[in-house]
Amino acid sequence: MEKEAMTLFELTQKYANEQMLTYAEFAKESGVSYGTLYGMRVRKPSFKTYRRLADYMGMTAFELRQYPVESEL
């Protein structure tokens, strides 16, 4: 499955935009803190965070873990 070189942070932003949510609303609804979401720009989240995001986004934690944390520029 091609991920179009999208990072995990970019994926969550895209999902929030598609759901017409601010990133703060996405954080609250997903059960993941806003700080943790922004931290995903530079570090991998905990497995618990992967599970929460996966459950909220209708994906598996394994699928989410396929997205890199930092873009490969």
C-alpha cells in the first residue's frame, strides 16, 4: 500500500481536515493530547497512542505504524 511519503503527523492533520475538525478538536475526540499529536512531528508516539489514533481513525495500529515520523527530505 503506497503511503505517498506522508508522515504520521501529516496523516492525522489530513484526517482532521477531512472531518472538518480543528487539530485541537481532533485531539480531544481521539483521546490523544494536543502536545502528543504535535510531538509526532519528531518522535514516535507510544503504542497506546497508536491504538487510540487507530481506533478513532478506523485503522489498525499496524497500519499507522507504517507511516514515518519524519519526512525523508
